[in-house]
Amino acid sequence: MATLPSTHCCRTYSSSSSASYSSVHRSLQRVAVSQSPKRFVSAKVSLQSQSVSQQNVVSMQDVAPAVKPVENETAFKKLKDGLLSATSGSVEESKDASGFSFEESESTVSITVVGASGDLAKKKIFPALFALYYEGCLPKHFTICGYARSKMTDVELRTMVSKTLTCRIDQRENCGEKMDQFLERCFYHSGQYDSQDHFAQLDKKLKEHEAGRIPNRLFYLSIPPNIFIDAVRCASLSASSGNGWTRVIVEKPFGRDSESSAALTKALKQYLEEDQIFRIDHYLGKELVENLSVLRFSNLIFEPLWSRQYIRNVQLIFSEDFGTEGRGGYFDNYGIIRDIMQNHLLQILALFAMETPVSLDAEDIRNEKVKVLRSMRPLQLENVVTGQYKSHVRGGITYPAYTDDKTVPKDSLTPTFAAAALFIDNARWDGVPFLMKAGKALHNKRAEIRVQFRHVPGNLYNRNIGTDLDRATNELVIRVQPDEAIFLKINNKVPGLGMRLDRSNLNLHYAARYSTEIPDAYERLLLDAIEGERRLFIRSDELDAAWALFTPLLKEIEEKKIIPEYYPYGSRGPVGAHYLAARYKVRWGDVGLDQ
């Protein structure tokens, strides 16, 4: 069967290339005198030797046919082969200063979806993996294994997965054939999440498919957080790679507060190194979020304006036009602040507000994000408005209240809406309110960043504009979803003999500008994890700083049993959110005739 060549998905990051021999040689010297106490030995060794982007990124265009190992090769050469696989995944021939050359053995990637029978796996993970395969982004040799407690055969897994796969990327090509090829790479293993024996059986099955190649293993934990540690412990002790890299993707939520998050991190680090943990926040994989740094740092016109001198406020808005839809049991334990604001919106804020990093290396970017989070003022209850949607009748249809959900307690005070004003106490952003708003069962579905600039001092056209100066304020809108776009609101003269002004958009509408399909966030993040690229994953100190901002507020809301403001299903949310914005002389940008 023909295998899709990995030639259509070449991606370049600064500092990402095949590992040089000198760095590998330094690693060999260190390995000779030290041993790792962790189970995941090879990954730790390789990651100590190089910068992050150099050590793990798989450069797809560099993949070459495997070379048969030379007979009677030395143990030293074998160690070199293993290190090369764990670092760069390259199969290029290298030479040291003395002219000694060596070649890396073929490697393979085994992707185990732990919790394969769940909705996330079926709706997002398997379709994302197929999209990567379709575009030739996966390595030449790979295996996908579903692991869950449900009893299922390989055929049953493939049938389940096939129902969620789509040919959305390119209808002209033979998608059906590629789908069949992909499904043949999918296997299933049933087992308990806390059983070392079951993971040992998984290890045996993976080795059969790895066929003697250098094994690299990626585990995606698509399971509830209360069983993260059990699964990581068993995978660590029974199913990690012996001489390749092993990485684990951890789905949110990462705890409920600072204490539980710290406990989770501490427990994970009993079995994993920090650079093996990929904490996924799928919003960081959105195309427009990925474009944030490009927009700012590669366009001269924006960088001088990106400060308190010109920006009056920044708004981060998230809204959904549906309620909990049967997910109330999960949601009621977390609420909208934990579910959306503490992770998705705060991560976007950090990317938006950070200083220029030294490079595009993952650690340089994450260092700047942490600086932003640590510079933020602790959240005060007076700067927060909470709400909960109630039943509403519209067009003869009755929409349920949050507490009508059978999985939600009738007396629940969990907020389904929250708005907050946050401040960054540094030289660039001092005094600029960052307004967050997130809610369910609102009038529309959107996620966007709105940058409202200051009024023009001594504006010559105030008479033409009228008293509503806010309508004449320039605004940059970055619409993350749906209908991705970037547009700048400007004041413009209406054609004619008179002097009449209106507000117009300089519009970059992605669907109109680009014919290519925008990849799903999970596609980008899964590929990054396979390549070892960590820019869009959350580091433990980022997580600590984020929880430090929200934990005192959350405890106060829960201890004081703050009653949320009730708003009708399908409305614009609580009135209190508008009063909060007005306190800082701000108007929400998504409310008005021209949005």
C-alpha cells in the first residue's frame, strides 16, 4: 500500500533544524557519566543537551530512506543512533571532527489516545490525526492506538473513527483511499487506566507495530483529570519508550485552584520531566491566535501603537449561543471563570501583551508570557460581574434555564457568565483596562479580541462626528471564530459634495482572501507535540501564575456564596457587565449597530 509522503507539511521555526553533531557529542559525554532517575530516560537525556526547538522538532522535509545498520557496530555508535532519534528525528549522516560518520536507524511514532471511546477523541483527536495524515504531515512510520476501558476490537474502533472523519481538506483527491490507509494504522487495546499490567500489554502491542524501529511514543490523555496520575504512572512504568522520546499531552482542566494545580503538577513530575508534559489549551492553536505575534512583530505600523500611549482598552470576548446541553455535571464543578477565562482568555491576553521575545524559541516566548502574568494586579471582586442564564421564551420556543439541566443542582450558584477588568502593572500597559467577557446561552457565538484606541486629541472633525466620540474611535478587531477576520475601523469621508463621515472597515476576511482550509486547532497542536515544538503549550510556571490571579477571587465567590445576576437565555448577558465597562469609560465593542 502506498504511503503518503511527508512533503506537504514543511514548517519552519527559528532555531529548528537537525541537531548538530557537536551537541550530540556533548550529550554522549554527559550520558557516559550520569544516569537519569526517571523512567523516561532517553527524552530527558536529549532535552538536556540542546535548546528546546533544536532538541525535538521533526523536520519533515529532511526524512530520508533508512540505511541498513553496519554489522558489528559499536555500543558507542548505537548510543549515538538513539540520541539522534530522541533529539531531531533526522536520518541524515553526520560526522565528528575526526571524520567518524554514523547513520541513524529508522524511527517510528506511536500515538496512543488514552480515553479513545470518549467524545473528545471521536470528535477532535482522531479527525485531527487523519487531517495531518491527509496532508502528509505525519512521519513515514506511525501507529495510532486507542486505549480505553470499553471492550472493542480493532475493526470496531475503525468503524467508530470512520464516522467522524471528513474529506473537508480537498474534495478533488482520493480521500476515500487515504481514509482506508489511515484506518489501517489504527488499533485498539482495552485496559484499565490504573493497571500496570494492562499498560504492559499495550507496550507489547506497540512493539509489534514498531517492528524494531527506534520507538517514539506520544500519549494523549483524553480522560478526566482525577485519573491523570494513574494513567501517567502506568504508562511511565510499563509503556514508555526505551530509547526514543516519550511525551504526554494533558487536557485541561489543570486543577481547580492553585493548590490542586500544584498537587497535579507535583504528581506528574514524579514520572515525567517538565519538557515531556504538553498541557494543551486548544485555543492557542487557533489560526488567529497563532497570527497574533505575526501581526504585531512583523508589521511596523502596529508595534509603536501597542502601548498605553495609544490604546485605551483591550477586550477579550467569548460567547456561545447554547447552554450546557447535558454537560452540566462537569461544568457545575468548574464554572465559566475556570472553564474559559483562567485558561483560554488569559493565555490570549498574555500573548497579546507580552514584550518582544528574544527569538521564536518556545522558552523565550513562554518567558515573556510569564512576565505578563506576574505583572498583573490581583483580581478584586468589585471588578467582576457573574451571571447565570435563566429560562426564556422566544418565538414560541421555551429555552431552559441552567438549573433545568438534570445534571445541575437546583440551587446551583455556578456562574455561566462572567465579566472582569484586569490590569497589567508595567510600563507598557499601566492603567489600560483589559476587559474579559465570557458566557453561555448568549445571543451569538464568537471569540474575538477588540483593541480600542484613544480619541484623536483636538480632532478637527468633532463637529462632523457629533457627541458620541466612541463611535469615532479606531478599533482593531481580531475575530478568532467563527468567520475568521482581522479588520480595522477607521473614520472615512462619504463620497459626495458634503462633509459627511462614516465608520468603515479595512477588512481582511480570511475566507475571501485565502482559498486554503484553516486547520483545526487540534491539528496544529498535535503536530507540534509530535515535533516537540512547545510554543503553544503551557509551562508549569505559567499555570502557577495564572492560578495565582484567579484563586483568591474564586474562593471569595464560593465562600461568600455570591448570587449571580440572572439573564435570559439568548440575551446579551447581565446588565452588570455594561456597568463594569462604564466604570472605566469603556463600551463593549460587540454591542452596537456596526460590529
